[in-house]
Amino acid sequence: MNATLLVRSFREARLLMFGSVVTVFSFCMIRAWIVGRVEMSRFQNILEILRPEVERYSSVDVSQLFTYPGRVGVTFNEPLVVLLMVTWAIARGSDSVSGPLGRGTLEMMLSQPISRFQFLFSKSIVTVMGCAAIAIAAWLGTHAGVQTTMVKQEKPPVNINLPILNMKIEVPFTQVKEAPVRVPLADFVDTKLFIPAAVNLGCFGIFFAGLTTWMSSWDRYRWRTIGIITGFLIVQMIVRVVSLAVDTAHWLKYFTIFTLYEPEVLTSYGVRYPTEVWTFYFENNQGELTLGGLTLVSGLLLGGLATFGLGHWVFCRRDLPAPV
């Protein structure tokens, strides 16, 4: 592989990569800070009111959202984090072949003593590096937010259980009126729990990068490549929502790629069984078998590598149209 091509591909993508890394790092850090600002008791009261609706659309048990690790782990499923990763993947994947072909620069590049495979492979390497950088930045931002955030701890009043009446009675004058104690959020959250979620995020980006590169390898218009992948993404999101919202359509989850992106599930299982996250299957709270970390990551990664390979195969064998 030509090092000059790698440097050129990196220069083309460096601004988008830098902007995406800084944005996702800042957002994840602020997101962890917001978790520390909201009192756990108040957050729990809100979720208890909306418990049926939350359980329907949540991949994890609602009780996990009552804990600090569960609330921080939702960061990797925030729309902005997913959008940044997908934007990078689609932007760079669509610029691999159809982008320079539409601009009329592809013919000039291929007139140099380089092969088509070298040209596309250098772009693919930079795209994968960007997916890894965004995923690492998301974890680092979460880690920085957890380490720098203080949470308020209030001492609850003493309660007495009445077994006959099945009631709890608050003992008067036992509630502390002093200012609440602030303790580091890091005392409640181990950021190593979010490493599987970050890996899942990176593999999710690699899948869409490979799929976009494949679509770009046979197309000549970048706007059409972006439109195809964006339409695919929207359809996949709709299928995912319908599979969660409609009980009779639960089988649709097997037809959406979002079934393989479950950072909340990996975090939740890591809290309970930290040594068994990287398995192909594990058992959830309902006794049902759920896809494990190895299945989620390997499914996305193999799909991304397969579509990258198809993109290289198509591009090395296609006839390039004359520039218009």
C-alpha cells in the first residue's frame, strides 16, 4: 500500500474526523455531568410514572436505569452519538469511488502508477481509523465526565416497617437538615464497564462504512449513494421501532441491523456478570437468551468487512464511465 495515498486520504478526512472526535468527546463528558446533576430519587420517580412505556422501548430492565452505571451507559445509545458515527461512515464511504468519480478526479488519480485496489484500500483504512477514533473519544469523554462529576448524596429519614399493616412509617426528626454531601461519581461508576459499548459503537460505524463503500463502488453519483444508505438507515430505524412498539411484530427485530447494536445491554450485563460479557449468548432477567457481546460485535464487524471486500471487488472490475 502506498503511504502517499494514506496521507492524502487522511488529509481529505482530517477536518471531519477532528470535528466528530471533539464533538462526541464533549457530548459524552457533558452527558455524564448531567447524570450527576439529577438526583437519583427524583429520576426514579419520573421513570416509575412512565414505567410501562419505558419498558416497552428499552432493551434493558428499568431497574438498571435507577443506577448510575445504567444511566451513564445510555450515553452510547444517544441519537447524537449514533448520528455522528453514521455521518462519518456515510460521508467517507460515499467519497471512496462515486465522490471522486463525480468530481472528475478519479481518472487523474488512476492515471498514476497505482492500482485501483491501493486507491480504495487507503481510503478504507482511514475510514476504519475514524470509526475507531470516534468510539475511543466517546469512551474517553464518558470517562472524563465520570471522573470530574460530583453527585449529591442525601441521607434519607429512618423508616420503620409494620409487617401487620405492610406499611413503612417515617420516624420524625430523623431526616438530616444539613447540606447534602457531594461525592465523586467515580465512586459509583466503573468506566471499564463501557468498553464493550464503545467497541459495539465502533463496529456499528465500520458496518455502515463498509456498506456505503460497497454502494459507492458501483455508482457514479455521490448524492445517490448517500440517498441509498440514508434510506436504508431510516427503514432500519422504523423496523426497529415497530418491533418494539407492536407485540405481534416482535419478529421484525431479526430484520434490522440495530438488533446488533445494544450498548445498554452490554453495560447492564457487565454490571451483573463482568466476566461473562464477551460471550455469544447470555440469559436476561426474563430467562430469555439474548445476544452476547461476541455476537453483537462479530456480526457488525464481519458485515462491515464483507461489504468492504465486495466494494473492492466491484471497483477493481467495473468499467469507469467517461467524465461528463
